[in-house]
Amino acid sequence: MNGRMQSNAHKHNTMKTIVSLLALLGFTSPIYGSTASVAGPDNAILIVSFLFLMGVSQVGVVFCAICRLVYAQWAKPFFRLAELSTMAFAPFAIVGFLLIFTYEKELFYWLHSSADAHLSGITASWLTSEGLLYRNLYALIGFYGLSWAYVWKGIKQDRTGTTESTEVAHRKVERQLYLMSPWIITTFVLCNTFIAWDFAMMIVPASHGHQWVSTVFPIHFWFGSVFAGTAALIAFPALLGRSANSPFSERNVRQLSTLVTGFTLLWLYFYWAQFFVVWFGNLPHEFEPLWRQMYGHYAGYYWTMISGCFFIPLTALIFAYFNRSTGWMCLVALSICIGAWVNKYLMVIPIFSEDARIMDHLGQLGASLLLLIAFVAAVYGLTKRYSVYSNWELSLGPNPDR
């Protein structure tokens, strides 16, 4: 017993040391980065990291909604912690957007009179400062408000008894969550479509008298978040799977890896659906933004994205050895998340600089690390207040009516 307590204390001290070192790096990186001469928007890298973390965290509740719709019993151990992850980032998302909005002269240059040519052929009333603020702010509030109502329904059930008389009530809430799930997915898509338009598509300068517009781009944008967020869920069995009362097993890892494999193919499909139309049309105002990502200075970033989001996960996940292993799945998830972050990077950075380098932005990388640490700390705080498992759903067997 004493040996076990000493082991747990050692692990706790090790974790505190790691977090302290990460925090120190986060605080010192801005000091170092502030001395560098960097071209481009002052906060571009931090904005990229914000968009990535916001999208990935929102997928927690979306994952639950999808799995409840298809009645995926294997996903139940993931539900509560995935939902708490979404809610933990809610204040960062809303406050972060309002802070970014104050820098619209750099990122949202197309809102100003000097960019009138950029608005050619587009309804100018939609592209106003007030429109940008209200549509994104209301969409974020709507998504997180509905998500909290969705999450709270499940949390309340864990505060009731587990006697036989409560099963009817549990089934009723299970049905209510099922009916709410399509609305969760709809608000997520709407919210991220606005973000894709305003933070990525509209910042592409007009070329040859035309604005760059892609109807597939918002889908590619938000599905990239779904892809990375789903892969990141492997962190839950990795952290909790060895505890004595853990509901996670090899089956949960195997099912999640199967879902990630399907999402890998879907990610490539949505990317190809956009790329093929641009390539086939071969119009300068359409292919120039994509060519800027694929060739020249950013070619290495581009192939890092493709490798991280497609080649590495697909090659690994076709082998049973990898998709049954929590450790290997963590590496695959890390590859996907890096690829998804680089994808967001390529949506923003090449617009403002032809030869930007990530290491020239150590200050923003440090701030991004602090944002990640704050998010993880918020999730940890919620786990101290609420159960990490949806116990009432785990106690329910398969519904005979389904």
C-alpha cells in the first residue's frame, strides 16, 4: 500500500514538474519572440491556434450527438468527458473572438473602405463590422447555450438514484438527448461556417476582378475540426484506461480507430472535392490561393498537412496491431492534430506573408501553449465538480425498442 501511495505521489510530482516547465516555456517564449522582427499580422499564429482549439473542443459534444443518433453503445465511456471538454472552452471561445475582433484592421481588412475593390460582386451589407460581430457572436452563444442545456440534462441524471424505478426516467432523458442531437450538429455547422467565411475565405484578396469563393470550403473547414477532435478523444482511455473502475477496454479503442479511419477518407474526399473543381476550371482567381499553399515556400507545410491528416493515419490504421493499441493510436491522433493545425495555418498565414516561418513567432507559440494549458486546466477543474463518466448511460442496457 505504501509503495502504491509513493508511486502515485511520484506521478503527481512528475506531472506538476511537466506542467511547470510548459508554463515557464509559455511565459518566456513571448519575451524571446518579442525581440524578433516578424512580418505579417501581429497575432496570426495565435489566431490559428485559437481556431484549432475552438474547433477541436467543440467536437466533444458533437461526437456525443452523432453517437447518440446512431446508438453507438461503445462510445458511452467517452460522453461525459467529451461534453465537459466542449464546455471548458466556451469562455475562451467567446472572449477570444471578442479580442480578435478588436484587431479587425489587420485580419478583417476587407471591412474597411480602402478594400472596396475586394467587395466587388458581394452584398456589402453582409460584410460590415456589425454583421461580422453579431453573426459570429450569436452563433457562438447559440451553440454553447444549446450545448450546455444538452450536457446538463445528462449531468442531472447522475444526481438521481440508480434504483429500478429510475430506469423509466433515464430512458426518457435518453430519448430527449436523441431528439436534441440534430440541433447540436446543426448549430455546430452553422457556427463554424460563419467562422470559415470570416476567418479564412474572406481574407483571400480579390484577384483578376473576382472574389475567391468556394462552397465546399466551409465543409472542409469544420470537418477538419471533427476529424482532429474525434482522434484526440483517444486521450481519454490513455489517461483513464488503467484505473481499476475504468469502463474503457480494447473494444472502445478499436471502435474509435475504425471511426477515425472513416474520417480519414472523408477528410481527403472533402479536400479533393474543393481541389478538383479548382484544378479543372483552371481560373487564375480560383487556383492562386491554393497554389500559394502547395508550391514555393509553403510546400513543406502543405505536405506535412497531407501526411499528418491522410498518409500517416491511413497507413497505420489499416493494420490491426496499431488500431488496437492505445499508445499507437495516441501517436496517430497527434499526427492528425498536427496536420489539422497546419491546415488552419495554411488558410491564414500565406495570405499575409510569402515566406513566414513558424520559429519567427515564438511569442505567439508561447501564448498558444498558455491557451492550451488554460484549456486543460479548465477541463480538469470541471472533472473535479462533475463525474468523468455518464454513469446513468453506462448503467442502461441496450434499448429493446431500438
